[in-house]
Amino acid sequence: MGRPTGFLEIEPAKTPYRQVAERIHDYKIVQRELSEQAIRAQGARCMDCGVPFCNDGCPLGNIIPDWNDLVYRGKWEDAMVRLHSTNNFPEFTGLICPAPCETACVLGINAEPVTIKQVEWQIIERGWQAGQVNPQLPERRTGKAVAVVGSGPAGLAAAQQLNRAGHSVTVFEQNDRVGGLLRYGIPEFKLEKWIVERRVEQLRQEGIAFQTGVCVGVDLSTADLRKNFDAVLLCMGSERPRDLPIDGRELAGIHFAMEFLIQQNRRDHGDEVDADANISARDKHVVVLGGGDTGSDCVGTSHRQGAKSVTSIELLERPPEERSPSTPWPLWPLMFRSSSSHDEGGTREYAVLTRYFEGENGRVKRLHAVRVQFGESDESGRPKMEELQGSEFTIDADLVLLAMGFVHPVHEGLVDGLGLQKDGRGNVQAETTSYVTSEPGFFAAGDCRRGQSLVVWAISEGREAARMVDVYLEGDSSLQSKRAYI
């Protein structure tokens, strides 16, 4: 703890963003950096607590007080080494993680927490700019081959860990480019794709093979997987979106959020989009159903495409401005949040139930809804929802984007082809610490196992599953477990 009184003397600095009037006209990243002096001062606000709850709040077990202190002291490369010891891709989490570490920060009990996420982002960016992020080749090869299915954050983290353990790793990706959710699910203005590509290139240089355009279970049979690989790790995410089966759902102009976001990411890559399948918000009244990260991404993308209006609808009630008593520190707090996309404009509606869609000439034109309230919980623990009489209303809607989350991974092909057991929610059933599925030699990690979650959880599960695959193949593992840090 380089400055014991830092948290008393130094004012907190929030993450800086580009001006709204500028950023809504392009797809460049919105997050900016603090000056070196300012970010080192933020590192000095860390109290180096005897029990660092931030460390436990982070799914990766990041050793946060250590690298906060190193940043304060100006030891940037040492900070990057410490950061990389628990996180393969800190630039991803430094940009798109909601930072559960910050809500667990002890300073956050009665003050603004340390800006951990911003410090993390600037540590790794400085490392890249200084040429300090280099391929790490394994000291030996084991002769074992491992297939990783899916190249999202879980798959990439697992592949890098397994490769560094000496195994020959092949990553299969059904899309035409590597990156999964990072590549096509998250907009450029939150994560520019050159940031993803430079990591992928590092992994290639470390010896990892990538095969794109391969849908495992369809283009590559499960029999071939068993024949050619000593172990298989499934990291294909949770891609089955939650639908809204109400009257009018069949109307043109109603799409799943990912259809909309993937198209824009492809345009940003320079790809042509079929005119007949084009989804555009330009000059349209856009309604986004769902208030999470995916809904927020739809809002920001709609602004940039030139929407006439953007309305976000959330079924649940508006969260309180301050931390709810139901989620005391250091738990992830139930409270109102506004993303950079929501700050760019539009309307947010809470406690609204969509009843049906109305159309003209086969296209959606209006959304009919009613306001609701939530009362006491029922026997299952869920609060009872009641419609408010006389609160019916309509919203103009030329484009409706369903951003209500994802229910489970796609079952057709690989999951059903292997006959894998599923949990009660339809995810691939795999033991929490071993990541072993019902099929010998097959493991699962990330969203396909735990359900829709955060990028930081995906990286964590990818790392932990890689260690267990290594134990399965070698009897032991030199890969560090998260449990060593918390």
C-alpha cells in the first residue's frame, strides 16, 4: 500500500467517454483513457485491505490490490504480469465487464469504489503499446490433441491455457471469423474488433490452430471428434434466444437482437448484407424489449443507424437509485444503471408487459402494452405480477428487437448428437469443479454450461476447465487454479 491515506485525499475519477454528439455518428470505441497521472492516483485510492473483497468479487480472482499499487508506483510492466497471471484477456474485461469487483470494493461501503476496471484497461493497453505482450510458447509438447468448440471468451481462454500446458489445440468456430460473442455479438463502439484480432494473432503465434466455418456436429461429425482428439472442450455459448410468442409475432420487422447486432458488425467488417434480409433502424421507431446488455447494445446501434426514436421496455420495475437493502455489500447490487448507450438518448420504460403487436400490410406498426406492478412472492419465491387496470397504451414500432436473453445452447447437432445430459434449464450438464459432461472425454465451460452470463465468467470457466482437461490427460496440471488466489 504505497499511499495509506490515498483513499481519503484523492477524489474518485469515473471512466471517461467520448462526447455523445460526436460518438453517435461513428462506431469507434466510446471509452477513453485517463491521463497517466490521473490513473496512477486512482490506483493510490486502493486500501490494500486485509481481506480484499474485490478479489473474491471478481470471477477470475484477479489480484487487484497488487496491481493497483504497482500502477501507483509506475511499475506498469510488473502490473501487467500480475494482471495476466489470472486473466488471459484483460482488455476484454477492461472494456465490457460490468465490474463486480468494484461493487465488492471495501471503499464502496460508504464512498465511491476504486475504478478497478479503468485501471485494468490502461495497464494492458500500455503493455500492448510498449510491445510487452508477446507469444508464450510451451516448453514441451505432450503429444495430446484437444479440440475446443467455440472461439468466444471461454474457448479462447481455454485454448491458450491448454496450449501453454503443451497440448496441441484446435479451435473450431462455426462463423467465418474467430471471436464468437466478442466478434459478432458486441458492437464495435464497445469493443473494436482489432482488439480481438491482435489477441487471436497472439494465439496463432503460440501454436493454436483455428478452423472457421465449421459447425461441429454437422460439418464435423462427433465420430471424427472422438477419433482425432484426446479430449474435447465445449465452449459454444448460449445461442438460443428467448422468444415472445404473442399475437403479431409473425409480422415483418420483429427480430431477435442478435440478428440485428451481427448484421451491423458484419457491415463494420466491410461485408455486404443481403438487401432482402437487411435490418435497419434508419428513420424508424425502434422498440427494444429487454433492458440488459444486449438491449443496451441495440439502443446504441439504433442511434448510430439513425433511428427516429428508440424506446427500451423492461418487464421488471425500475431499480432503486441506491443499492437495494436486498443486496447488501459486497453482493452485486440491485440498483439503477445507465449504460453509455442509454446516455445517448431514447426512452426507458419499466414495469411494462407487451400484450400484442399490430401491423399494416404484413409489417409491424405498433406495440400494445399494459403497465404492471409486483406484489408479494408466490410459493416459488417469484413476486406476483398484476396488470394495472386502465393503464393500456400503444407505442409506434416500425422495428422491434427482442433482447430478452438466451435460454440455453443450441441442441441440434453436437449436443443431441453426443446425447449429452442437460440440466433443468437446457444447458449442457457438467460438474461444477471438474467440468466433465456425461460423455467421457468431453468437457463443457462458459455459457453453454452455466447459462447466459458475463464475459469475465466465461474467461474464468475457460481457464478452470482447461486445467481439468489437463489433469484428465496428464494426471496433474501445472496450470494455476483460481482457488490459489482467493
